[in-house]
Amino acid sequence: MLIFKILPLIGAFSLAACAHSGTTPSAADLQGAEWVVADIAGAGVVDKSRVTLNFDAEGRSGGMGSCNTYGAGYQIEGSKITFEQPFSTMMACEPALMDQERRYFDLLPQIRTFDIADDGALILSTEDGRKIIARR
């Protein structure tokens, strides 16, 4: 009989753990550990490639674009975020990685909002709904 009393409690705790806090994430939520990009505008990322995004407290972001390291200023106001056009080193690599990097660098300055999903993923969105999704 005890198991029937415990099962509803386990279910309630599971649902509470999955619930979104309902609070707007802040710049502090983005800073710290590196974000690894898992998807660029619905196209995923090239296997075994690395696209990263880091945020500092002074309004600078940067990381690895696939082939090159990059940087870009950013500004946050509420759930809105804007990025400057990224600047990067100029190394060449495989065409698929160069294309992925170009798509990422082209999309980043079009980002207008950010959120952190229930599973901890960072979701950066453009006005037309394209997204960059990253995880820690």
C-alpha cells in the first residue's frame, strides 16, 4: 500500500523539476561556462566540429566558429539580445566547416531574443524564427 502513496509524490516532484521557472534569464545566466552550439538555424552542426559561445560581463562574446576564433560585442535588455557583426581570424579549413562558420557568423548579428529552456539549452532567436541552440 505504501507504494501507491509514494508514486504520486514521485510524479509531482518529477513535474516540478521539469517546470520552467517563468523568470526572464539575465546576462549573468549566460556568463561563466562555455556554450557549445548544437544547432544553427535547424541545420544542426557538422559531426565532430566545434562551435562555441562565451559571454563576459563587459559585453563581449566569442569562441570558436568552426575554423576560426571570433569575437562580437553584445547587449542585453530584458530577454532581448543583440550582437555586433563578428570579427575572426582568417584561417581556411574544409569547405563544410567554412560554410557552417559563415552561416553562424551571418546569423549571429540577426539574433534578437534569448531564453534558457527547461533542459538548460540556450535558445537565441531571430525575428523570423531562426535559432541558434547551445548547451553547456
